[in-house]
Amino acid sequence: MNKALWAAIFVLFVVNSLISPAAAEQTGFAETTATWMTKEGETVLLQTLGWRGHPFQLPIDLDFEIQVRRDSSASLSLEQGELVCGVSNYEIRGFTNMGFASTLDPLRLLAASRRAEDFFGLEFKGSLKNVGMRGLWMSEVANVGDDGSLLLLDLSLEPAVVWGDYRYLYITHSSDWHWHHPKSGSYATKTEREIHALVARWNATKRVQLLGEVAHLSGLDVRKTYKQELTGLTALVRGEISLNSGFCVIDLHKAAPGFVLATGDENSPKAGHEGVSLQIGSQPRGASAWKVKLDYHRPSRESADSSKSSLGYRVDPKDYTIGEITYRRRFDEFSHGVGAEYKIIGSDKTPKVFWEGNWRPFQLQLGGQWKGGTAGSWGVYGKMAPHPKINLGVRRDVTKDWWRTNLTFTQDAGESVWQCEAVYKKRPEQHYTYLALQHKMDKGYWEIRWGKSDHGHLEWAWNAPQQISISWGRYF
């Protein structure tokens, strides 16, 4: 969004907060983070402002957040921002470089992981009588292929109108043409999709539900060596049975070879595949719970015929078989869980076993995982609270010889909370250190950090440059 527009919004909120007598209904915050890169000699300043309330006592809910970045070159850029306006049952959201929600339909047509960089979006949500509505437009989304703009329309019909729940989804996205000019000769690429989908759910009885989704995709992929016209239909049928002590869910799905989805994730259907999924287990209300899951899908006969005539169709020729079983048990002061998984993908077979135990008096947790196959590995982890103010943790990947330790100390004195965190990780010929001290108060906080946080992940932040950060914030 234009910087001048964000500046105008900021001035509007400042003026409103000064003249509005209903200050108790307004909340806001201001944060500043200064970061120095020790090796690169770069300095980065992040300034964040947020506000929530009713401007000028109008019956409108506003939620505003903006973050501005200034680096060593003294250039000012908008890092991220969001403005949400709510009136009655309607909500409009304008945002840039912020997250968005997945469609959460059985086929997972749009995944939130498809977030691009430096994009702007508009979102609308609302309901009119028994019709729910959502509209989403983004200037860029991370496609499988060339990135481009996206438009989503999502309409749902409540069961008060007709028997069952009905939902219509429309997605269209296009990257436009991207020209490339290598020495070997210029060429253009393009990714384009249009999807229509209908989702329906019916309650056959109080314990039996039926769900189905049908989606049609059309579009094209243009690459350096081929142009691929896409068209195809995908259908999924699901049955859910709920019992007093257990449940059962079965899925049947089939995707046409031309259903090459560009905005899904690993749980979306594979083009040209058909399969079945079965889950049975106990309800998690008792002291013990178990679950068994079986998945099997394979290339359909149509995909095998299509691959002979259309080389552009990216149909995976492998069969997939995945079986998983888990069991958990709770006692007064102890609980444990074990599980096993077995994957067969083509000729590759990958077994996996995992386990975990928890002892409540000391908040002690011990667990581990072993994975076989060509990329076999095994690791262990543990957490413990020897004192109410102290938490210790350790994680080790035995196969790679990676390990991570962390210590957290918290001193809570009502409105004043001190927290200290220390993390040390090591792998062959490399180590990682992160230190943080934070003081939270009633109306603000300050924090100083050495290094970049890995957010508890053993695999993250190994090659992050050393840095020192100071943050302070104020709530009003």
C-alpha cells in the first residue's frame, strides 16, 4: 500500500485518540526494534504501531497495524501492514506481507503456505441471512510455477435454507507472461488456473455424516520446452461415523490427469491419482486413546493413457501406501504415547517409530523417534522443570550428530515479569548461540537479544548472521 495512505491513516488514529472521550474502549501499542549485524555492519530499525477501537465513536470496529523498516542506507520501506474494518456482520481487511487463511475444504484448493513476498491483499467476510461470504484478492501468491495474482470467492449456504450445508468456491490466478532473455534465445513462461468447486455435507443421522466435493480445473502451464493445456475434474466422497467410544472416517477420491493444482499443499490431491483413506479410533474423552490410519492411492488408468499422448502432464507414476497407528494413555501423574508409521512410495519403504512419556510433578517429558529407509535417522528429546521458575530442554539428532539445549528462567511478580532464555546448538564444525532478556510491565516491555531465535527448531537459524537486537514497546 502507498506510504502516504498509511501515514494518513496513522494521523487519523492519533487525532481520534486525542479527541475521543471513549478512551477506555481503545487499545494500542507501539514497538521499536533496533538490530545490528555484527559481521555485515548493517543496522536495521523496525517500528510497529497498532491500534484497535471505534473511531470518532462510530459503530465501526477498526484494527490497525503497520511495521516500517529503515536500514543502514536510510531507505524507508513498508515491511508489513494491516487494516481491518468491521461493521455489523461484515468485515473488510486490507493487508500487505501478512498471512491469510486456507480454504480448509477437503481438497485443500488454497493453502496458507502459498504466501509470497511483497504483496498486497484485500479480504471481505460477511453473512446475509443464511448465506456466508468470503472474498479474497492478492496481488501475488506463491504458485507451483510462476507466481501471480489470485482471486477467491467463497459462498456457503446454511442448513436453515435446505437440507445439508453447501459451499461454492471459485479460484482464479494468473502470473501473466514472464519473459526470459538468456543467450540461447528469449522465451516466455506463464501459470494460469481457474477452479470451480462445490462442497456439500449432509447429516444422514445424528452419528453419520456424508461429505462430498467436486472441483473442475482449467488453465495452462507454459515453460521453455512445452505448452501444457490443463483441464480436469476431481471428486472426493467422505463418510464419518461417530460412536460412543470411537469413530470411523473413510475417504474416496479421484483426480483427472489434467487437475494440476498450483496453490495446494502436500495434502492436496495429486494429478491423475485415485485412492482411499481410512481412519478408525477411539474418542479422546477417556484415559486412553488410539487411532489407526491407512492411505493408499495410485495413478489411474486414464493418467497412464494420457501420459502417452500429453507429455506435459506431470503425473507421478508411483503408488503411495501409508499406514499409521498411535496409542496414548493417561494416569494420575504420568502419561505416555507410542506410535508407528510405514510408508511405501514406489520401491522405497520407510518405517518410523515414535514414543513420548510425561511425568507431571516435575513437568518431565522424554521422547524420541526412529526413522528407517534410505534417509534413516533417529533422535531423542527431553524437557524438565526442576523448579517452577526454571525450564530445561535438550534435543539430539543422533544420526547427524546435531544437538540443542535451552534454559528459560521466569520471575513473575504480578505486573512485572522477567524472563531470560539461553539456547546453544552444535553440529560438526558449527555452533549456534542465542541469548534473550525480557522485562514485561503493565504498560510496556523491553528486550535485548544476542543472535536470531530458532523458535525451538533444531534445523533452523544455523547460518543466521550474528546480531544484537534491542526492542521496547508501549501499550496505551
